[in-house]
Amino acid sequence: MLHTFVALVEDKPGVLTRVASLFRRLNINIVSLTVGHSERVGVSRMTIVCDASPTAGHRIAASLYKLENVLEVDDVGQLSHVARELALIKVAATPKTRSMVFELVEVFRARIVDLAPESMMIEITGVESKIEGLIQVLNENGDRILEISRTGRMVMRRGQHTSRVLEAMRVPGIELPEDKIVDDGAAPSDVLMAEETGL
Amino acid sequence: MGTAKKNPSQSTSHAGNTTASGRVGNATRLTGSEMIWATLEGEGVDVVFGYPGGAILPAYDALRKFPIRHVLVRHEQGAAHMADGYARASGRVGVCVATSGPGATNLVTGIATAMLDSVPIVCITGQVSSKVLGTDAFQEVDITGITLPVTKHNYVVTRAEDVARTIREAFLVAKSGRPGPVLVDITKDAQQATAEFDFAAAAPKPHRPHPMLKTESASILAAAELIRNAKKPVILAGHGVLQSRAGAELRTLAERMRIPVASTLLGLGGFPASHPLSLGMMGMHGEAWVNHAIQQSDLLIACGMRFDDRVTGTLATYAPDAKKIHIEVDPAEINKNVKVDVALIGDLKEALEALLPHLAPRDTKGESAWVKEIEASKGECAVRDIRNLPDSGHLYAAHVMHDLWKATEGKAIVVTDVGQHQMWEAQYYKHDEPRTLITSGGLGTMGFALPAAIGAKIACPDKEVWVVAGDGGFQMTAAELATAAQEELDLNIAIVNNGYLGMVRQWQEFFYEKNYQSTPLLSPDFVKLAEAHGIRGKAVKTRAEVLPAVAEAQKHKGPFVINFLVEREDSVYPMIPAGSALHEMIRRPNNPLVETAHDK
């Protein structure tokens, strides 16, 4: 089963190794891992997708928290969230075959970001299945794919949840009904939230 | 040899105070090297175990200015084990020092040993200059990379101004939550550079508790409910009882609710072995009544233990009728091996303090049926009754352990190695006090005993300390005899010598058709080896000689080696074969080699 974790980590040398090494030690394969800056200075945000047994989530989150450089962990799991991946796909296309690719790009709401005499580069954003759909259609059309670069999944929970809320929520217990937190988005807490996170 | 006066109290609140060297609490300019010692001094350290070398030489040069004793080891593995033994005996953080490259890699076994048994040590290693990091410079090794999976955390320091803050944080990390080893790798240029030193200002941020700790009242009430309703409860006491200093609370729980207590190897001493409710050690070499009690119980209360494979046997058949309460400080241990019904995730002492008010004393007119049932089952077991043994001229390791226990009145700190003697010690030496058994449980590191005992003796100079090692493991770190001699330690060393790598031979006997491949062991004459170090030694071949030899060692000031030449092919019983259920044990056979009380 695929698990998705969001980890906020200190932006320091070696932190990625520590996180990756943890999964290696648990003998769990990382399916995708994206890292970048978060809304906080000095804090990076990782989205880790891994293949592990359905009951492994608790132990992975608990083990991640044991790393000194890990500040917060969110096991996104079945919670309501938005997941996106970005891909760049370079296909072989001559002036004669370009129009077919343009059509596909239109249907998939992708974009052409580079056009050369014998190739085109497509930029597509979406859930994994959408990207895989485009790749499949390109293959079936006989458009030769020259290169694919995919970012891997990045996720963000829907609604009022922020990392700060997550931390507060963790203290009383881990089985809090998540929907409540998503739904109670009244205006005052909006303001509060923005202040708290320094946005 | 460092002979500076030592302040036994290790305190973390030295901020602002001026200590002997006058360097703590004043913002002064120091070299990175001086800061290492000043910070250690501020953290209350008065002894370190180490070995100098090129990349750590600036630090060694600065040592003379500080009231810190340096114990020169003979191999860096010994330094890590000494820091470990020091920490286990005292409850304080042990410190070891090594140079870069091979000095650092030699520490690794000792660090892993501390990691697996959750022992707080801080390892300081020298590193090549930051300008040549990553160039395969002489004696350069990526020690933080190497130790990443066997440390709680590690650091590279490349600037003098980071030395104090990093070492202080290392101490906090090592002892907070579930303790463990921390390594600080300091480049030579960071040691040589000068910067502002302010011990108080270098205080780390307060430790942030693991966010998944969970001891809310609902769980406490659920646990209390299970305990009140249990007919056949058993407490499983682990290393956490010692680490959390929860012995008194555990005893209250056991006595108030009349619950028998089984211990893990590392939990021995956490609950007095002489207590009527004490069952003894559980698991692979636990006595039959202990493992049967666990298998038949309807409630297991696991206190600071982690359901290691050596105590559960095969998990599929482990305590099938028992509900399980797991009180544990590390959330990653919950439901790892055994699925539990109630988890109290937090400090054991605090959890028990919260739990006890919800438990009214069990109304006991006499002992409960369950305790009586266990008591009765003891008689059915073919226990080798040491006291009633006839003296047939054979010397058994069990004799040695039993007599050692008697002679030391069970009060010595016994530091064991790994193998048969370790199990015999656990079976026959009754530990009533916490921190009196020091042994490598999780990693099972042969060669641990002698160096760890040196650390323990230095931590507790007024206590009688015994090394109990096999002839195999002893030779792995026998070089530390020279350290014991140089430090003039009053250390007693018992070598249980059967001429085999005994535990491996036992497995070969049981599971590999007695194919004793590579287990017979030729050893030097340990008495002569001791004498070569200027250490007194004695060989013991018969039961009658045991007590006089022990008495001589006790009386002698300085190290003393006793070479106990015991029965060669004796085995540790009972034994649960790997992969079997906890109750499916190999019992003591009617082996002519093994005497029982009935042999008279």
C-alpha cells in the first residue's frame, strides 16, 4: 500500500540522507520524494511516497519524529488533500507530426514549453494518473518519447489545516476526527491562522 | 594519568557558575580545543575515555588545563564500551574521545552497542581540517555517515564558535527521551581556531518531547480497568525500569495488585530478585515457570521493554490469551512486534505514578490463586539446585555464579560479556539492586565486559565490580587489562573458561549435529597473561577452590584475574530454539554432565 507523508525538516546538510536512510533501514522503498522550501525560513518540506504495509504508517511517522532534524510529520493517508505532480516530456516531432501532439496537449490541458525542428517539450501538471495517461497516449500514437522528467507527488491537505494546527492537534491524541478540523473554517480562525504562521 | 579532584555530581545547571578551571560562566576567548573541555566540564564531566591521534591532538594539548581525568584505552572500541559501562553504572552520560579515521571507526561497535541498549554516551572524534574534507586526506573517514544508523544523532563541527553549542546539544539529545549515543566530529581547524566562549549562552533549546507521546487519562483508565479485572496478570520489566528510575513505582504496582514480575535481561535488578513476586528472567533462556506464566497469562503489563525476539519466541503464538498494556517512552516501539490493547507512551515512572491512584489494593487473604499456581509450577521444573549439588569434582559455571553471588552478598556490580556465561550469570546471580548487572543485551557484543567494567568501576569506585567473561569474548578486548593496570583499578575479573566459543558450540550441538566447526578455542594461560600485565591471577579447577579464590580477589587491592576452568560441554538450559513458541523449550536433560540434586 502507498503511504504519503509530509515532513517539515530543518534545511541543513545531511538531513535528506537521514530521512532516506531511515526508509532504507526499515527496508521500505521510496516511490517518490520531493523536497523544497516551505512557508518558513530554514525549514524544508518533503513529500515522501513509499510502499509499505497498511499498518506501517504509525511506525514510520514515529521513527521520522525520532530524527533530530525532523520538525513535523503528517501521515496524509486518506485525509482530504490535493496531490500534484509536474512532468516534462520531450517527444520526437517533425513539422508533419506536430499537430497531433498539439491536439493531445490541448486535451490534457498541458503546455508546449519548447519547440525544436525535431522535438517538442510538454509540461504537464496533475495527479499521477493524468500524467501517466498522457504518456500512454503518446506511446500509443507512435510519438517517440525522448525524455521524461517527473517531480514525484507533492501534497497539501485541503481546508484550514496548517502545520501549526497539526502540532496542536497531535498533543491530545492521534485519532482526532480529521474532518472536523477541515470543516471548521470560520473567518476569525482564518485571521488567527495567518497571524500565527506569519503570513 | 589524570588525577584531578573529581566532583561526582553531574549537573546540567552549571550555567553561570564558575568551576575549578574558572572557565565556565565567563564569556572568554578560547580555542576550539579548550572549548571542548570547558563545555564537558560545564556538563559535569570529570572523566573521559580516549586515545589520542593526529586530528584530535589540539584537544589533547589543551586537556592539561582542565580538571578532567583521561583514561588511556588500548583500543577505541574499549573507549566506547567504557563510556557505556560508566553511563550504565552511574546513570550519567559517558564520554569517549578518539581521533579521525581508524580511531573513529574503531568506536563503531561500541556506539552500536550503546544504541541497541539505549545508553547515553557522547563520542567526540577529531576530523581532518575542514579545508580538506572530502578529499581522502590522511586518516579521513566519513564517520558521521558511517555512524548515522547507530547514533541517536551526530554532528560535524567545522567552526570553533559552534563547539560549545553542539556539545551541549549532544548531551541533551543523548539523555532525553529514549537515551542513546551521540557523536560529535570536530575538524582540526575548528579545534585550533579561537572564538568567544560562553557556556550559559550555548545552552541548547529545551528538549522537545516526541510529539506522539500519549498518556492521556482515557488510556490510564483503560489500563487500570484491565489490571483490576485481570485474573492472571504478569508484569514484564525491561531496561526502562532502570532508565526511568521507576523501581519503586513498579514495586508498588506489583505488591498492591499482587502481580508477579518477569524481567528482561536488561531489566534484571529493576525489581528485586529476592522479592517473592519476582519470577526472574524471561525469554530464550528464562526458567520454564517464567515463560509458562507469560504464555498462560490473561494480561501482560510491559514496562519499558520492547518485545525483542529473544523474549517473545515466535510472535504468532506469543501469550495468545493475554491482553497487553505497553508502557514505553518510544512511540516507534508501539505495535512494532506485538499488537497491544492499551499503550501508555511516555516516561515509565510518570505513567506509573498516573496509573497507581486508579488501582485500589487487591483484597488478598493470602496469595492469589495465580501466584500460587506459578509457585507450584516451579517445583515441576528440573531446576538444578545448586545448593544441594554434590561435589563430584566437576566445576560448572553455575557453581561459579552461585558462589560469586553468595560471596558478594549479591551486592557487586557484575559486568558480563556475551554467551553462555552471560545467561548463567543472569540465572544464578540474583540482582536486587538496579544498575548492578551491566551487559550487552541488544547487540550482544563480545568483548564488552572488561572495558565496560573499567568504566563502571571508575563511575562507582566504592563498589565491588566483577567482570564475568568467557574465554572467547575476553580475548576480544583483553588488551584493556593494561588499562586496568595503568589506572590501578580494584577490579575483579572472572573468566569462565570452557575452551569453546560455548554458546555457538551449544547451537552446533542442538541444531548442527554436533559439528563443532571453528568453536574449540586455544587460549593463552590467563594467569600468566595477567602476570605479564603486573596483575595477580589464579586458576580454579574445583568447586572447593571457588570461594577461597573469590575471597582472595576481593581482599586484593588492584586488578585480579581468576581463570575458572569449567566443564567443557555444558549447555544453558532451558532454551527456546529460534522460531519456536515461548513454552516450547529444551529442558534440562538427564545428561550425565549435568548434575541435579537427584544424582546423589
